[in-house]
Amino acid sequence: MADCLGAASRQLAAALGLDTRTARLEARVLAAFAWNVTPAWLIAHDTDPLAETQITPFEGLLARRLAGEPIAYLVGTREFYGRPFQVSPDVLIPRPDTELLVDLALARIPANQALNVLDLGTGSGCIAITLALERPHARVTAVDRSAAALTIARHNAGILDARVAFLASDWFDALAGRHFDLIVSNPPYVPAADPHLTRGDVRFEPIGALAAGNDGLDDLRHLITAARTHLEPGGTLLLEHGHDQAEAVVALLECGGYVCVQSWPDLAGILRVSGAVVSE
């Protein structure tokens, strides 16, 4: 077994440009999933010979990963904020960067108040579900235009026992007359011609959840304009955006008449989320 995983690790490192540690971890994740065993089992049986029935499923997964398919789609889950979320090519893979958006939202939701919170473009539901679980008194609504994404989000909410109201809507289209104390979103923000869309894991993710016009700001512009009529006085809008878009998003918020405009850095020091308040 050790020889098989070692060879797989070397293949992954060479094909995907992974460092040795990451390649070894990916090989073990694929093996554990293919054989329906735990990581601890792999360690305990490291010197065991492989059965013929183990080779085929592992090699199938390995071939797909060598072709660039994301680990999260191969095994069907990705951890976010310490919880497992089901994912598929119908939704973006949750990323650690987005935990900053959750942290900022949680800081604005008192633990004992029933604030109305909206998650726009919920995808897997990881943001809305996390907010609902961390702040059980909050009334969380999550929307997405994709029926397939909503199916996954509802499944995740059921598995994690989160109280979230899911709604099919193209941004605010199905929310006429509704108002919220806090609106959060991780919208598409990649320029349509960005070469990164044709590389790595991103190639397999839904393009509609990634690209937003020539400069990547089309959806952010729309949300900033439309959110004002759906926020309560004093309500907050928080938006995740690209690594080089903070200045542009701040300008849009200021021109849109918001106050208390600010950007916040992720763990790498990159301004990743910007937000503002609707004046009372």
C-alpha cells in the first residue's frame, strides 16, 4: 500500500506542481475515499498489500485528479468553518478566504437578537448555514438562481440541522418588498477574459459563479445599487471581492451613498471583503 501511495504522490506532484506534503495528503484522501476507510486505517495498514478490488477505484480517482479535477468534487465534500459541506460541479468549492466574510458577518449579528440576514448567491449554502448555526436566533434567507445549487444547499442545511429559508431568485428579483439588517454575498468577481479561468481547479467550477463582465465588477455594481432598497436603516452590506478590487468596490459603495465604508484583509494581508452601512 505504501508503494502505491508513494507512486501516486509523485505523479500528483509532477502533474499538478504540488509540494511533496500536499501531494502525499491528496493521495491519502483519494485512497481513503476510494476504499471507504479512515486516514487512521491507512496508517495502520501502511504495509498491507493492495487487493485487486482496491486498485481500480483508486486508479480511476487518481486519473481524474491528474487531469486537474478538484479533490472536493472527487470526494464530494469540502470543510468550511469546521463543518463538512457537500459540493458538486454545480457549486463553487468553499474556500478559507470566505471565512473572513463569515467572521465579519458574525461580529454584526448579536447572539441573542433575531436579525434578518440575507445571503445572495448561496451556492453550497456554506455562508448562510454557518451564520444560522453560529447565530441560531438570526432569521437567515439564502437565494440562488441555480436550482441545482439550491438542491445542494438545502441538503447541506438538512444534514447540519441549520434553519435557513432558501429561495430561487436572480439576486433580488424574488425579494420585492423585503428588508434585511445584514446582506452578505460572495458574488462572481473574476473578469471574463481572466486566464485563471482556464487553469487549475477553477476550470471545473461553474463559470456563472465566477465571471462577471469585462472587469469582474458587473455583479458587484448591481448588488451595491440594489441592496440599498433592501437594507433596513443602519443595515450593513458585506461583499467578498477579488484581490485587486477593494479600491474599486469602496468607490462604488461611496458613490452609492453608503457610509462607514471599509475593507478588511484576509490572513494573507489581502483586502478581500468590503462593506458599508445604509445611513439611518
